[in-house]
Amino acid sequence: MSSADARPSRKELRKAERAKKMVAARSGMRSFWTMASATGLMATFALPSYGFSPEATAVSGLTTSNEMVQLSAPSQGLSVATVRAVSFTRGEYQPADASEFEVKRSSQRYRGPLAADYLAEPRFTEITSANIMKATAEVVGTPYVFGGQTPNGIDCSGLVLFVYAQFGIELPHSVYQQARYAERVPIEEAVPGDIVVFNDYSHNGVYAGNGNFYHAPQPGDRVKLAPIFTDRFHIVRLADIQN
């Protein structure tokens, strides 16, 4: 076979050229769709925080402003945290320094007696409504901290534990166990200083009279005096309150 016979014909060359162009076109389309998908994802990630409903935004703590947000006011010498909310918009962002998210504490943290100290040496010798209200009101403003039981941070059963420790009464750190330790009383016989216990044992607080109670509500909140906001509760008495 001669070298001329081994060379491809013009028809074969044209066919090979068309095949190359088709491969190049398919590769270009794949690149286009890849870039389009990436652009769509970036646009989604850049949605502003207020793309959520106002309710969800309020619950999550998101905001559309760039101002500093104080999560909790100073309480018992403790300022819990400050964060900066950054509002994102399509195609742009504002950087935030890590120091803006640090937990900032004052030098005047609560350094008083703990529950164990009060159990060893009770603060009050008489268990009266007035004394219980005094001990509880002093903890108002303390930030909620799960598992906490001091004025630096406290949860609902930790509040009851800390207050009653001041009368020399030792309690477990559990809503359910505190309720079992106590005596259930009719609501019409409740006096300030009794304990409000939700029927599902999810929460408790110190009864303050007139349908109100002191309680540590939830993360991000503080100990406060508030109306009992459900009818699914009962009253228990941890001690003989002398009025």
C-alpha cells in the first residue's frame, strides 16, 4: 500500500473536524451550566437575614441593622454578651471582627455565698412569705443559664434551689424532684413563697401572689416577675410558711 493510500480522504477529514466541534460545544455547555448553578447558590447564600418571617427573625435574634445588640443588660454585676448583627445583601457583605462576639464580663461578678454556703449557715431563721420574696427578688435580672444555680446564671429549678437554700432547705436541682419533695396544696390556699409547677414538669418558679410568679424563663432571658402564663400548673409547698 502506497503512502498516498494511507492518508485519510477529504471526507474523513471533514467528519473528524465535525466531531471535534461537537465535543467542544458539549464541553462549553457543561461549563455554562456549572457557572449558572454556582451563581444561583451564591445568590441564595447572600439572601438578607430578613428573608425569614418576622416571627422567625425575632426568635432567632436576627436583625436587619448593623448596630451592636446587647443580649442582656448588666445584672448582678454581670454583662453576659454583646454581639454584632451583620445585614447581608446580594453580592456584598460586611466583615465582623471576632472580638465583637466575645463574652464580656464585668469585674463585679457575684462573689457572695453559694447554695452550699447557705445550707451550712442559713441566712434566714424564719420562713415567711416576706423573707422568701426578699430572697427571690434579689435574683431578678440574673441571666438564664441551663444548669446554673447562682446569681451569675441560673435556670428555673436552680432559682428555687438557691432561694430555699437560704433557709437551710436542701433541694435537688430538678423540677420533678423538687415537686416530689414538696406537698401539693390547693391553688386557693397558695401563699407567696409556694412553688408553681407546670403539670408536665417542664418548668417551675416561686409564687408571688395574685397570679404572678418569679421564674427563670429560657435561654436569652432573665429572672423576672411575670404572670403565670398557663392554666396547666399546680402549687406545691416546700416548707411551713409562717405568715
